[in-house]
Amino acid sequence: RIVYVNGSYVPEEEATVSVFDRGFLFADGVYEVTAVVDGTILEFDGHVQRLERSLRELDMDMPVTRETLLEIHRELIRRNNLEEGMVYLQVTRGEADRDFAYPKAAPQTLVLFTQAKSLVDAPMAKQGLRVIAAEDLRWARRDVKTVQLVAPCMAKMLAKAEGKDDAWMVEDGYVTEGTSNNAYIITKEGSIVTRNLSNSILPGITRAAVLKLAAEKGMAIEERPFTIAEAQEAAEAFVTAATTFVCPVIEIDGVTIGNGTPGPLTSRLKELYIDEGRKTAL
Ligand code: PLP
């Protein structure tokens, strides 16, 4: 693979970042993941806007302009012949002597790489996920997409240890989100329920796109917290994320949802999202 590090395109074996990088020492950095389908990038501007916001919340600036970022994405896709998969982007506060206080003028580190992966025909998307409930042990600013991901990694491993696919994290009795996706249920009355935006969850770019499409189609939407017990009674359940699109959930903490196969509304939303994503891809 050819990766991008601070202005250079280099083979991955030659790419280096300092051991003093604050991203490495303090998880002092943010990231974005965008999906690539047919060699084009889905929801690029949404991801750039969220990146700007994450950086601002951590007192950092954009390392390069939106236009330059788009150029880097396209160049990496080209150099790696990427048809389908993802582009990962990380910005850290960069290299400095180890100290909790950071120098205002620390040089940022910007790294991007690609990963090929089947997204549109991913098997899990057809089958549906089995999720467990796990305590949400993350920090209180989950709206900022930092690289501090060990808590969701542990939750995901709890799920794997039980032979399941993912965890829905729970705080004060209510589901926040999945380890790397936003969580939804569809009530028996046909209403799409997903947690309202706040510091408790990441404002998913896919979430925004899917809710917009659902609203345009006249579907009922309730943005509010829900419990695992309510989810287990739901007609359908699903998750959304950049590289999983709309992915059905067929089991929650041991309870089968609906008849245990992806639900019709979930499948419709998935198709709507992929169609619209392709149309607006850059
Ligand atoms: N929630 C969390 C915790 C995530 O890590 C992610 C994506 O990685 C999402 C939600 C979904 O966000 P997006 O749709 O922008 O990929």
C-alpha cells in the first residue's frame, strides 16, 4: 500500500511517525473514515465538516484545506487502485516533549491510508448482526471523534467472546450507540427510534443522511433514548456507519428481533442510502 504522511506518499513500510507524537502518547488526535464505492468517496463533505468540528473542540486547526484533503483522498484511491473499501484519516497534535500541557504551535501529524473491503455486498449486511449489551465506559465527549478507542475495543471483544458481532453500549439504562456505529430500532408502529444528538454519542454522518432520506419518504422518526428492553420488543433494529451503511441487527442480548432476518424497512433504508450515496459521491 501507498500511504500518506505529512505531505508525502510513501510505501507503508517506509512511513514513520515520531514516538513522541501526542497521538501515540495521549490519544491526542481525531480521525475520520469514509467509504469508497466504485472508486468514489461517499459523504465527503459531511466527514470534512465533522473533522473540522472535532479539531475545533480539541483546540486544533485543520491541517490542510478541504480541497487538499479531497485531492489526497483521490490520489490515495488512484495509487492503490481502490475500487471499494475505506479511506482512514488521522490528525494528531503532533510531536512534542511529553507533558500534559501542549505547545500551541505543535506541528500536527496528518496520516491517511486506504483499506480494500467489500462493502455493498458485505455478508454481515445480508445476514444481520447479533449484538450484546455492554456498559458504556467511554469518556463524556463522545461527540468528538478522538482516537481514544480502547473502551469500545473492549466492548467489541466482550461481544466476540460470546460469539456475537458487536455491542450496544448502555449508560444509565439507555443505549448510547454501537462500538463503531449509531443504533436504531423500528417500533411495531413503524417509527424509527434513535438516540438524540448530545455529548453522549457521535453525530454519525450516515445517521444524518439516513434520517434525512427517511424524513423525505415520510417515515416517522423519534430522536430519543431507548432501553435494551424496548429494543428487544422492536419490529426491526439496525446500525449505521460510513462503511457498513445501514446494517440490520437480528438479535439483542439473546433476544431475536422480529423473525430473525433483516426487516423490510431496514432493507429499504439501506437501498435508499446506497443509491443516494452513489449519486452524491465525489
Ligand atoms: N458511533 C461511533 C462510536 C462510531 O465510531 C461511528 C463510526 O465509526 C459511528 C457512530 C458512525 O458514524 P459515521 O456514520 O459518521 O461513520
